[in-house]
Amino acid sequence: MANLVTSLCCVVLAAVVVAYAQRRSQLIARNQYEQRGSDVTMQCGSLESDASVSWKVNGTDIEAQHQLNGPKLILTNVDLDHNGLYSCFQNPHGERRDTILLHVGLPPQEPKVTCRSNTYPKGFYCSWHLTQPTYIPTNFEVDVQHKHRPLDVQKDPVHKNRCHVQFPEVFSTTPYEVNVTAVNPLGKISSFFSFEESTIVKPDPPEHVTATPIRFKPRRLEVSWQSPATWPDIDAFPLKYFLRYRPLIQERWQHVELSDSTSHTILDAYAGKEYIIQLAAKDTEIGTWSDWSVAVHATPWIEDPLPITSTTEVDFPTETKTSPIPSSKAPQKAEPPVGRAGRVVTFFSPLLLGMTLLFM
């Protein structure tokens, strides 16, 4: 009896697990990748061909122009706007049976691969890109070999389409072989690239470029710079430099090639003209020139103008000002002061006049 109960419990438990798994599979969306421009058929779970279903995309009822064939939804000439979450429901109770996340994209085309060493002789890096977007996630597999031996490839932590490789030896004339394969759910394709060590050496541009005028030298500019910080051994692998400069008002550059120096004095600058100056760097024996450095601007020394002084005094006519007529309320101009004797004479003048008339 106990064995029978145990068997029944196991059967019930198995049925519950199957039902739960089916239910969970209906709730979790499954990915379906399709190529842009193709016709797409989506199957509603494992329903029979005579099942009646309805569909929604992103929660909205499917438009009438899409074809329904039993449990199947047919989309024609799909494009990026067909991307979305599709759900199907079995009629008449509307129970959800399947959920599909549709991704419309393209298979990858052949990657374009380039390699460069800006840290010679330490190592080099390779980068790649697709000439056409795929619109769906695309991964890259990279294989680098030298003398038929695979080399360790380190993915760049910042640039997803770049890897770094250490040189296994220096001054090798055996070509390096790089194979980059692009892979996505719609296809895969590889690109092969081969190069010799000496052809990919290209330093970064010189850094900290400055240009300063020289006092009392109106046609000179002192230019200085530093070798790129990424170049690991400037003593064992020296760089040469290419200087170009021109007045800002002209288009034609003047050039100077310099070896094993990080400064140069321009002797033929136009006095008072603003100049634009740039530099490039290159290994003294192999490789190619770097890109140009960030442009700097400078103007040769200009003598301060002397103050203007006059050697002849000029008499300018004095301007005569006419005082306005004072108003009745304005203070009047004071009369000259009168002395004490004058005030006495003024007081006795009427008296003397009267006495004179009396005695006449």
C-alpha cells in the first residue's frame, strides 16, 4: 500500500513539474532572429495546425494586414519596425501560449582589419569594423599567428573592436597573420590580414608642443616638444621629427625634418604675423610618420612702441568765457573794500555841503 501511495505521489509531482515548465515556457520570451527583407513565420508554441489563436505585439492587437494560418503568424518583407515582443493566445479563453521576441537584422559582412604598433618594440594592436551595421548583436573571434604559432590575444577593455598582442621577437621578417571572424545569429564571415613587423610601426604624435617668441628677435620662434609617452624606449629606438609651420594668413606650409632633437628655432618667420605649428614623429629606420600633433599658435616678438613726445610748444588761444547774467536770487559780485577814511568822508560830505551853502 505504501508503495502505491508513493508511486501516485511521484506521478502527481511529475505532472505538476511538467505543467509548471510548460507554463513558465509560455511566460519567458524566446528570441527569434530574422533577416531584413525576408518573410517571417512565427509558430504559437506546439499547438496543432487547426488551433485558433490571436496575436499581440508589444501588448497591441496585430494589424489586419498580417496573415494568420492557424497557430502561425506570417510577416512579409520584415524591417526594423517589426522588432518587438509577440504574444499568442488560444481561443476562446484567451490563454497565453507563447511569447516571441523578434529581432530583425543582417548577417555580417567581411570585417575591415588594420594593425599598428605605437609601442614598438613592445607590441601592437589590431582593430576592425564592419562596413554595414547588422542591427543585432555581433561578436568577433580573433586569431593571430606568427611562424604558424598562435599568439596570446588580449581584448581591449575600452574598445570592443580592438585587441593587443606582444611581439614574440624583434626584427622578424616573417609575416604576422591575423584572422577576424564576425558572428551573429544570421551568419558568420572571416577576414584575413597579413603584415610584416616593419610596416605597422607608427608612433603617436609628439606631445606638449610649445612655441614662444624670442626677445629682440622679431623673426624667430622657439619650438619645443616631447616624444610621445606611449613610445617605450626612446634611447634604444630614437625618433625623428617633422616640423611644419605657416603664417595663419597663408595656406602654404614650410617644413623642417629633424633628427634626435626635441627643439628647433624658426629663423624665417614674418615679423608680427601669427603662426600655426605642428609636428609628426617616426622611427628613424622603419615604419611611417605619425599623425600631426595638436596645432599651437604663436607670434614672433614685437617691440613695444615708444611713447609719443612733443618737441615744440604751441600756444593755443585762451578761450574767453562770458559770465551769464545773475538772477535776482543769485549772490552778486562783491564791491572792492573801502577804507576807514573813505567811510568818514562819505559820512560828513552832506554836512559840509550844508554849511557851505549857509555861509554863502
